[in-house]
Amino acid sequence: MEPLTFPLEDFMAELVGHSAIQGEILRKLGPEKAILVFEQFGQGTLSSEIQDDVYNLVNDYIDNNAEVSEELTGYSSDDCFPICIRSFGPIHWVEAQEFDPIKYFKSSSEALNWAEFEYSEFLNADSEEEEELEDEDE
């Protein structure tokens, strides 16, 4: 059974309530607009203009400040690459080279389960391929 995934919007209320993100909103948008954001967001009446600004700001902030909670190694025909489970506050996602982080989860274990399923062809490389990659590194 595939874990439930959620859009970023489902986490916005909790993310906007995070003190570091509130500070970023204040710094980037200025005090007047920040107060408006917090008031409107609390009432669920965020205007589309402000909503886009806040969405982009939050998205950039979590991307730049997330922690890697788990890292897997994917193997392609000629290289290996990291598959990371990243987390910030209540949100967890999977990030791998050449792939967009389009799935969001409520726990790192759900994100890990999805990564193991989604990237199984890269995680289950032949032992010969793994040995070849190790030999190249030496």
C-alpha cells in the first residue's frame, strides 16, 4: 500500500506558524505586509497575491533549511546518486537528483517507504554494478 501524500498547501498553516518562518516573512515582506499575512492567514482569507508570495517564501525557506533524516544510494548504469528524505517541521519529502520533490508526507517513515517503492529499480542494483562502482573508487 502506497503511503498517503499531500500537497504543500496542507502544511501551510503549521509552517506559517513556525517561528523561523514567521521571522523570514517579516524580513522579506516587511512589518506591514507580514502583519496582514498573519491576520489573513489566521482567518483563512489570504488574498491570491499575498498567498503566492507566502507560498514561494515558505517553499524556498523549507528547501534551504531542511534536514536530511535519511539517505539512500541509487545506482544508475554508470554512477550512483543520493536519494534523501528531507524534513522541516511537520513536512517530509523525498529528493533525488534529476527528480522533482513532488510528494510530501506527514512522517519520515512514510517518505522512506515511498522512496523505497518509487526508486526500487535504482536501489536494487546488481551486486556486480555495485562492485564495479567500488572498484572505480579505489
